[in-house]
Amino acid sequence: MGLGFDITDFPDILPKKWEGKGYNTFRMGIDCHRIQDLRVQNIPVREVFFVKITKENS
């Protein structure tokens, strides 16, 4: 499973391949493997929000 986030705050130092391209958004992706229990609720589509990822030991 993968989650993707568009972030408008760019890093202070851009990789050379990004320079002069006119990009205005940074995309970050998280790939998840061996998920046993996942609950995703109330994720806004086009709004700013914060994500907290925790691991619970059973």
C-alpha cells in the first residue's frame, strides 16, 4: 500500500535535477508493507492536514 502527499513547502536546497523546472509542489510517498490492521478516517482531499503514524505492539 502506498500513500502520497503533495507538499507546497520546498526544501531549502533543491536537487540539481529540480532547478529551473518551475516545480511548485513537492510529492512525498510512503510505501507500507505487511500491514495487519489499518484504519484511515476523515482524510481531506484538498486541505492542509497533519499525519501521525504510530506502531502499537500487541
